[in-house]
Amino acid sequence: MTTDSRSMRDRMLAGDLYIADDPELAEASLRAMDLTGAYNATSARNPAERRRILEELLGEIGDGVDIRPPLRVDYGSHIRIGARTFANYGLIALDVAPITIGEDVQIGTNVQLLTPTHPVDPQPRRDKWEAAEPIVIGDNVWLGSGAIVLPGVTIGDNTVVGAGSVVTRDLPPNVVAVGNPARVVRTIS
């Protein structure tokens, strides 16, 4: 691991093991904390300022996106959100790897989108190595309150994930999935 000449940021963006305790990554994280702090403190009566902050924080944001505070992210710049998506209170989107959220998505309260992974072997974990895998949420998906989406998962268009479900693997389009781990319980016609 120590012979790789890439920066920790380059390693992180490639999905390879990296150490987050790096000055460049620390600055990007602090920037995100400052912006989410400002966003979370901005009055709902000031939608223009909220939108301005989200445009500065996120990699891409479509028209008509509504995210109710509090919002928490790692970097923000790796998150892309399609038009008319709504996220209720308490979204946590740990965007060490890209998080892509489609159009017309409904996200319930306290949903977690988690891209980071950690080594199973104890020594690299003790040495603070980590990695990440992207998350993709299709168009018109509904993530029920308290749903957790784990690293590397893709959820197909029109799929519904029940409240409290833990999505550990890809879900196809047009299904309802519930449980821990989330399992398809029916098809949406």
C-alpha cells in the first residue's frame, strides 16, 4: 500500500484503499461540514439561500429538489441529485464514492446512504485504511424512513424500499423490498 504514489484523494476516487486522515481530504471534509452547517441553520423561509448552499455543496442538483435539514455528508461534491427529488429530515449521505440519486425520488426521514467500506483484516483497519463503493438510486424510487443503503448498491427505477430496511445488494426496477437484509416481496406492475 505504501508504494502507490497517488494522492489519498486520487486513491479514494478510484475506489482503492486510502487513508482519510490526509490534509487534502480533511480540508474537503471541513468545507462540507461548514456548508452543511450553514444549510442546516438556514431558515425554511429563505429557499433561495438554501438552494445556493446546495449548489455549492453538491456535485449536481436538479430543479425542484427539496432536502429538509438536517443533512449530513462527507464531501457533498460526489453527490448528484435529479430533478424533483424530495428528502425528508435527517438524510445522511456519506459520499466517499459517488452517490447518484435519480429524478422524482422520495427519501423518508433518517435514511442513510453509506458508501464507505473498511478492511475485514484487523491490521489494515487499525492502520486506518478504508475504501468506498458507489450507490445509484434510480428514478421514482421511494426509500422509506430509516432505510439504510450499503456500499455498492444500485436500486432500479420505481422500486420501493420499506421503512427500516437494510439494502445490502442491488434491487431491480419495479419491486417492493423490505427487511434486513432487504428482500423483494412483490413486483409493481
